[in-house]
Amino acid sequence: GETVTSNTVTILNTAPEADDVEISPEEATASDELSCSYSFSDDDDDDDASTIVWTVDGDEVGTDDTLSDAFVGGQTVTCTVTPTDDEESGTEASASITIDNTAPVLSDATLSPEEAYESSELKCAEGTASDEDGETVTYSYAWTIDGADISVTGYSLDGDDFDKGDDVVCYVTPNDGTDDGETVTSNTVTILNT
């Protein structure tokens, strides 16, 4: 009989998918550069035109595949990938990490006066401190006399604790409210004869 022609069916675009979203490094500090990676799949073999959005504590901060200088310790960084094939977008996929705290760094510590006697008051002065997370830095102090620890924890010391000929050293430890930085050792002051 006569051939009959059916209706025409046009194959529609299938939305792509994004899986395995990862932020690296997984353990990061404020000085790190973060990278966002993912796997893209499309049933139509279309090209990947996906978009990336970075947020820090919910606020958008970038759209590249890397992110730096936009976060500090304690904040949550999220990379959200929207799979797109230039025709249609699929379901968003994301990954998040919490930025680790960076301990503060103290440049130096100075014990003065350099010429000290039993009547002198020794003072331990901290140098410049830096904290990548922008946190307020506080200090704790420790002292040794002739290499032995003493119980004083303040920033100054008087003649009740030292004698002529003693070698006095102070130690300063910076803290940003979360972590201690490395302890810094001052110069040595030898108590002179009066």
C-alpha cells in the first residue's frame, strides 16, 4: 500500500551534570590559593560552558576557578558549579571548606636596659606582630635567670628576682585568641656590679 509518513520528533537538548566538586587544598589558611574542580557530563556531548561562583560566609567573592586573598581563618568558603552547555543549565553542585586559623608571627623581643643593676627594672618589649587573619594579637611572657625558669609572667622584672652576675632572658609568645605563635627569645642582659 502507500507509504505513510509519521510526525517529526526533534531530539531536544539534555541538561548537563556536574559531579565531584572539590576544593583544594582541603586544609587551607588565609595565605593559600584555592582551586575548584569538578567533573562535567553531557548526554549530547556538548562543550562545557559551566560557571563557578565562590562565596565566603554566603557572600559572593569570585567567579574564576581559583580564589585567593578573599578569606581568613574561621570563614566558610564554598564553590558552586552550575553545569551549562550554552543551551541549558543543570542542577548546581557545590563543595565547602572552613579556613584554618593562622598563628601570629612575632618579629623579635628586646630586653632593656642593656646595662642593668640590682636596682634596675628590666622590661621585655615585643617587636612587630603580624596575623594573616587580621585578629588582635596578645602576648604572654616567661623569664629565665642563668637558664632556670622563674615564676614571673609579667613583662617586667625587678631586683627581687635577680642578683649581680645573673644572666636574664625573657621569652614572648604571641596569641591571636585561637593559637599561639612561635615563642621569641630576647637578648641576654647580665646584671652588673653596683
